[in-house]
Amino acid sequence: MANNSLRYTLVALFIFAMVFSQKPSDAARPPIVERPICPACVCCTPPPPGSCCKCCASPIETQPLNYHTP
């Protein structure tokens, strides 16, 4: 009886450790870097690290594609 109880305890502990252990892919993943969201514009100079560049021209406007069905 005590042998089965010990076995179930060890199996439960093993399963608990497997479920809550860190995955190898998570351990190898680089930390998430917060980057600013910059406007789409023509930059005057390269941006300084961690910030957006100074815009020299207005954003490039694109025309949406309109597909007409007959």
C-alpha cells in the first residue's frame, strides 16, 4: 500500500515538473525588445537608437487597388 502511494506521488511530481518546466525553445528565445512605432516617411538622417528619425517629406501615399468584377 505504501509502495503504491509513493509511486503515485513520484509520478505526480514528475508530471508536475514536466508541465511547469521551461521549454527549450523559450529558454533560447531572445527577450522582447520594445521598439517605437515610427511614421512611414522619408528620413533626413538615420534614426538614433531606440527612437524615430526626423521626417523630411510627407508619408508616401499609395493608391488602393480597386478590383471591379464584371
